[in-house]
Amino acid sequence: MLNYITDYLRSNTTPGQAGNVLWALVYILIIFGGVSLAVVAMNWLERKLLAHFQIRLGPMRVGPHGLLQPIADAIKLLTKEDIIPSEADKPVFWIAPVMILMTAFSAYVVVPFGPTHAVTDMNIGILFMLGVSSLSVLGIVMAGWASNSHYPLIGALRSSAQMVSYEIAMGLAVVTVILMTSLHGLGIYGTGAGAAGTGTLSMIEIVKAQLAQQTWFVFKFFPLGLISFFIFAVAMVAETNRAPFDLPEAESELTAGFHTEYSGLRWSLFMLGEYAAMIAVSSIAATLWLGGWLRPFPNTLTGDTWDLVFSLFPGLTFLGLALIAFLGVIRMPKHAYFRLQTLGLAGFAAVLALIGLILFIPPVRDRIQDIYWFIAKVAIFMYLYIWYRATFPRYRFDQLMKVGWKVLLPMGIGVLLVTAIVGVL
Amino acid sequence: MTDATKYMSHLELGERDETFLDSNELIINMGPQHPATHGVLRVILKLDGEKVLGTECVIGYLHRGVEKIAENRTYTMFNPYVDRMDYVAAVSNGLGYCEAVEKLMNIQAPPRANYIRVILTELNRIASHQLWLGTHALDIGAMTPLFYTFRDREEILKIFEKYCGARLTTHAFRIGGCQYETYDGFEKDVQNFVTFVRPKIDEYEALLTSNRIWLERTREVGKISAKDCIALGVTGPVLRASGVKWDIRKAQPYAAYSEFDFEIPIGEKGDTYDRYLVRMAEMRQSLRIVEQAVGKIPSGPIMAKVPKVIKPPAGEIYHSIEAPKGELGYFIVSDGSTQPYRLRVRPPSFVNLQALDIMVRGQLVADVIAVIGTLDIVLGEVDR
Amino acid sequence: MEPVATPFFFYLLSALAVVGGVLVITRRNPVHSALSLILTLLALAGLYLMLYAPFVAGVQIILYAGGIMVLFLFVIMLVNLERNQKEEQFNKTWLVGLVAAVALGTLFVIVYAKGQALFPERLAQLPEAQNTQQVAVLLYRDYMFSFEIASLLLLVAIIGAVVMAKKRID
Amino acid sequence: MVPITTLHYLVVAACLFVLGVVGVLTRRNVVIILMSIELILNAVNLNLVAFSRLYGLHGQIFAIFVITDAAAEAAVGLGILIAFFRNKETVNVDEVDLLKW
């Protein structure tokens, strides 16, 4: 059994490619659990970070520094009464949140957390991701329509118009990258699936192309890669309906947009889907432009020493988190009331430190590195999401459309054309 | 002057349309339970898609009959009621009422009382503008300014609390002057506040003034010309942002305003962005006034000689002051008894709200939110 | 490598597709019809994957389910009349239509029964890993002209749709 | 279990095709008629892709063209539908009995 596992870990294909259903299932379960956990963590982090942007403390009551707040929220949402408006279209009202959740999670099938850490490496990887994430529009339209109420319907119509418009700019930015996979200029990338000058849609191959070309695509054909990255970064915020493009749920105008009539468990499914979609599009951006699982400076800081230094990062991160938690323990008020909380935080810190230490063990270190860098890159985008929300006012609907159609779209076409010309020259 | 009646909106609310086709109008009901109507304002919107064809405000959800109550209370007893109209700027309301009654009785408040009145009123103006800025920005989607402004407004409320024990509905002034002498360290507190809040105003501006999205959301939104403003009787920052240099503090100085050096900030275009800039500049000017007033506050009595029973001679008086929202006027008819025969308030919010319709016509739904925010209405004052 | 449980997935997806199709033509509410059609389209995308045509499957999802159907839903919401649902859903010639359809179905059955021998059972083993690249090569080399015509068609469709749907300003 | 052959796919395609034809011939609502046409196109697509496994990739190319076509058809069809609805307040085909209004 152990042999079987270690054997598998040494192989260099994804479970999907190897046709290994068992491992694919294990991966799916891990990803499902991991993403759900990440959503919970994001929830807490967003509230904490947003609070600190806004000179407040955020959740502080449930657990030390509100660490258990997401759990409390989850319990509250699960036990809440599930209200279905009497005039609603019940089956559609039922399916809508499930649809959003399903599309958000099925996109993870092709996300490469490492050269072998993906459920499968589809030939149409990025196309699949874009397609599946475009399906969430349907969920939103269904939710808005089934609620049978004005505000949700307007919210849903706005939302779908917005997502459909920004998908085009997003697609153009992605096409630019796909073009880049075939344009090497250095003559290095000539093997594998993308041989003979053809590009690739596969997520893993795209990262491998960046490895072979010794550059992240965000820096390729400077500033072309950067512009396409910028287009994608803007479009992806609009695509996930987050501030400053959060019109569909513009609180001050449409109360809560398409999910106004939802409550309890179903509402939490919407939130879960929204955050999962945010992580999914962020991982597209990280994969396509920031070199996926590749560590920073792969071409300048080379050599065994640097490899070693960069492989220590995961462990150091966890030790750093443990240190912060320990500082929190020290700063806890010395009062009998807080004893349990202090102990809990100390235990949490100890667990973090233990994980950090485990991550220093060489075999684990080598396996975990890729995943670590990938998650670190995605985390940057998640931080940006929160930052936008704290800083920007909301766009008006016509301005949003103007940005999509009159700024991002021409820019995308221009970048695509120039990339093609530059690549051929 | 334009004919004001032509702006009165009359929506035909008869037919309800079932479809969302843009060839037909859609009537949508915003409020009274809506997060962006600042209380219980109900706006009926007639939409063509997202475009606003007309609006109709339904008010009165917060009506308490303040003016009628006045007829059954003595002049002194009615004083706290005025705080409950514009509860965000309670001090200004009190000042207007006290000065109106003083004018009716030919009493002159002593200089020290006038200075205290000016300081508190100007602080209250800053507090009111801060609250406006926070909620207005929140309506447009910027969450953060709200928390910044509330942090700084807290300092003003602390000063109020120390002075008279109340934070919101202060009841700070009495007919004939002030009830309370300033507490020890009042000057220092105010001085500290001025130095504390100056950089904070720059902080708000850093968040918003040159923010591209803020510019797009506020520029050319809710425009109103100076002519229309005057025709509708709109006053305050809304009027000044349209380019009319009208401020009662300068035009008909009351309290001690003639003794201070300050400017009236005006805008050019009369759009939401100009109103934002005018209010930001006004906060700075208020700080200037407060600083000067604290610097040269005279000593002396704080209460004029006022008879025990306030019994103004028969007659009528109209007195108005510049409240944070605009011209706040009190019209009092006295029959010589201890109670006013009739009291009428000219609340700035109520008059300014009339401009909503012409400001939003032809604009989008999202702009209605921005315009309601920029009018800076307080429903307690609109409905009285 | 042979995919796992091919018959099972085939029957599942085909059943979903056919059930979706039946629902499309029988539902009273057009939104329900559209949602059923989406079900059919997604099931068909699955069938394309089973036929080693991942690119077509991807295009099916992104264009059909994510694009065209959203357009449909939009229009249904725009023209959704309560009155419409209470009316008779089938036209007067429904019997004729049904007979014609049954005849067509019979025709198919006969053709398939007779012509079964015509379909060779050899399966061209198309390498799935290179599908996109091969489609691209064909599309941009052999079918270049048709591709350009298709783009022209789309342009005409865009203009046509705008002209049709634009509000007349009298 | 019987191995899945091309014929299986063809039968599914035939079912969808017949369903589409029934929809076009019997429904009154234009939107549903348009959707039935989409069903027919999809049946054709399934045929093309199924045959592409036997005769090479050309079938898939054709399927892509058909999808393009479907997009154009839906856009124009729905545009006409909206223009029609705006004038007649109905979406029933049997009420389209005037060439001009």
C-alpha cells in the first residue's frame, strides 16, 4: 500500500493522463477539501484585512482573533431557515446555487498545482476553464429569474451582460499567451506536445513553455505580456463580480442583486461558489502569466544553493505564521477569561510550527515546493481582490460596459496583433 | 427666473408593465426600506431600461408634527425638539431657533456666548459633512472613507459630550445665550482637534479626489444650473457648487460670523463632484473659523438678561442661518403668549430634495443613489 | 489507454441529452425549455469528449452553453409574458407535424437498419493529445477560405441583430 | 455490455433530430422553435463528430462551422423576434400573418 503510494508520487504524469481513476478521485477530493478550506480562510482573511484597512479590528470574539468566526458563520448559515419565496420557480430556484458551485469547482480539474499535481492535463485545458467559468452566468441568470422579483432580475441581467462582455477581453488576453507558447525566438521550446512551432492550450504545457523559454509570460515581449496580463487582471475581477465591478450585487442600488431572495444554506452556496471562482480565475492568471508552479527567478538565481534557498521558503512561511501566532499568545490579556483562548492560539501556533518543521524534511520539501509557489502566487491575487474592495468605489453600469468594450477589447486586439507581429519577426 | 412649477413631476402611475422590453417604461419602487435612501425616503422611479425618465419622492414616513408640537409648548420647552429635526447637525438647529426667538424678543446674546455658539456650530458642520462624506462614498461603493470619517467625527462628539453631556441631540444653546460655561481645557481640546483633523481631511481627499472611478461616478452626474437652483430655492453647498456665492454667514451675518475671516468655496459646473469639492473646502474653512474663534474668544457672561418667563411681544419674525445642509429658517408668529401662535421651519433638506427630479432625469439608476447622497438630506428634517 | 466505463457514460449522457430534448419541446415555460436545452448541450459536450473531440467539446461549452443560451435566456426574459404561458402551446397543425416527425424517425430507423453494414467499424485512432493542434492546422490551412467566410457571416449577423433589435427613434 | 459503436451515436443524433423537427412543427412560441432548431443543429453536429472518428478530423471542422452558424442564426433570429415582439406584443408564430404592419 505504502509502496503503491510512493510509486505513484514518483511518477511524472497526472492521474488523468495515467488513467488512474483512484488517484484522480483522491486528487479531486483533496482539491475539493482544499478549496473549501481556502474559501473559509479567505472569508476570515477578507474580514480581517478589510477591517485593518478600515481601522477596525474585525472579528475578535469567536476564538482568538476571531479565528473560529468562519465556523460560527457556517453553523449560523446551516441552521438558518431556508426561505423560498412563494412566487418563485422552485426547481430553478433550487438548481441555481448548485449550478454556480458546480461550475466553480469543476474548473479546478485542470488547474496545475505542480507538474504532476493536477487531476488531469486536458488538451484543451485553458479553453475548458474559460468555458466552465462562463457557465456560471447561467446560474446567475437562473437565480435572478427564479426569484421572481425586480431587484434580483435586474441584478442577474446586469451580471450576465457584464460577464459575457468581459469574457471577450479575457479570451483575447488568453489567446495572446497561447500565441506566446509557440513563439519562442530562442529556439529552445521544440519538444513535447507543442513541437514544430505549434502552441498549446494545456495548462501544464503552458507552464512548461515558460520554463523552456526561461521567462514568465508577463515579462515576455516586454511590455506586451504585461499589457495582456493587465487586461486579464481587470477582466477577471469583473468576471467574478467583485469590487469595483460588483454592480450585480451593488448593495446601495439593488440590495443584493441576484441573490437577494436567497438565505441560509443556499446563500452560503453562492458565497462558496463566488470565492471558489475567484481562486479559479486567479490560478488561471498565475498559471498563464506568472509561471504557475515555477519558483521566482528561475533563470538568474540558478544553481544548487539557490534551489536549496528557495526550497526552504514553504517551511519558513509556516514558521513565520507560527511566530505571529506566538506573538499573539504573548499579547493576549492575562485574565482567566482568556485562558482557553490563549491555550487554543498556542496550540494553533504549535501546529503551524510543526507543519513548518515537516516541510523542511527533504523529500517533502521537494514535493511541496511547486504547490507552495503556485499557492503563493494565487494568494497575491486574493490579496489584491481584498485591496480593491477596500479602495475603489463602484463603477456605474454604462461605465463598466465602456471599460470592457471600448478600452479592454481594443487593447486586447492590439496586443494580440502586435504579439503576432513581434513573434514572427 | 425660470418657472419652478415646470419641474414638478407628475408620473402617471396607472399602468403597470409586465415586460422588461425597453420600449415600455418600468416603474420601480426604491425604498422606504432601501439601504441607500438614508432613512425612510421612498422614491418611485420611472425607468426606461436603466435610464430614469422621472422620479417622485414620497415623504412623510418620519413625520412627527414638530411644527404643531411647537404651538403647544412654551418657547423654552420647544427648544430640545428642534434637535430632532436634523439630528446630524443638532447644534445648528438649536442656534437657528434660539436666535430667532432672541430676535423676536430683541435680546442680544453676549459676545462670549456668540463665540461658543460659532465654535460648536462650525464643529457640528464638520461633523455633518464627515457623516455625509462617509455615507455618500459608501453609496458609490467606496467602503473605507466611512470608517475614516466616523473615527474623526468621534472626536467632535467627544467635545460635545464634555461640553453639554449629549453627543447627538445636544440642546447646547438657550434663548439668550448658553446654559453652560466651557469646561476646563475646552480651548485646548478644540485646538487639538483642529490640528488633528486637518491632515485627516487630506487623507479623505487622497482616497477620493483623484480616484478615477470616483471621478467617473461623480463628474457630470446630477448637474443642476444656478438658475434652476435659485428657481427651486435650493441652498447650501448644492447652490454654491452651481456657482452662486450665497452663504448666509456672509450675506446676513449672525452670531459672531462678521468677525472672522473665511471664504465661501464655490463650484463651477454644479455636478456631484463639484458638490463634493465644495463640501471638502467648507470643512477646511470651518476649521479656519474654529481656529480664529478659539484664539480670540472673549471673556464675560454667557447669558443675556432674559426674563424668567419668555413672552415675546406679538409679531412675527423670520430668521435664517446657514446650516450644514443649507438655509435653515424659522418663521415664528407670536400672539404675545408664552407659546408660539405658529411656528414654521424652512428645512434645507426638504427644499433641496425637490431638486432630485431634475437632477436625475435622463441619468441612470445608479446616479439616483449618487444624487440622493450628494443632496445630503436627513429624513428627520424633510419630514419633521 | 482505454477510457473507463465507456458504455455507462455513453448511456448516461445520451439519456440526459434525449430527456433534455424532450423537455425542450414539451415545457410550457420557455425558461424551462432553455434550461433543458442547456442540459442537452452539456451532455452532447460530454459525448464529444468521448468521441475524442475535446476541442469541439470545449467550443460547445463556451459558445453554445455559455454564449448562445445566455442570449436565449436574455431574450426570453425580455419577452416573457405571463399571458403567453396560459395560451395553447401547440399550433393547430400539431397532428400533421407529429406524423411528419414519426415518418422521419421511421426513415432513420430504416436507413440505419439497412445501412449498418456501410459504416465501417474500424475506428480511426485520433491522438487526443494533439487534437487542438490538428484542428488548428486543418482550419487554418485547408479551410482557410471557409473560415474567413464564417467570420464575415458573423459580422453580418452582428450588424443584422443590432439593426433588428435597435429601438426605432421616431 | 455491447461496445459502443458509431451507430449508437447516430441513433442518439437521430432522436435529437426528430425531437427538433417535432418542436419546430408543433410549437407556437417562436423562442422554442428557435431552440428546436438548435436541437437539430446539435444532432447534425453529433453526426459529424461521430463520423470524424471514422474518416478523420474534417467532421470536427464542420461541427465548428455549424456552431458558428448557430451563433449567427440565434443572434439574427432573436433580433427579429425582439423587433416583432415590440410591434405585435406576441411571440406566437401563427399570429405572424401580415407581411407589413
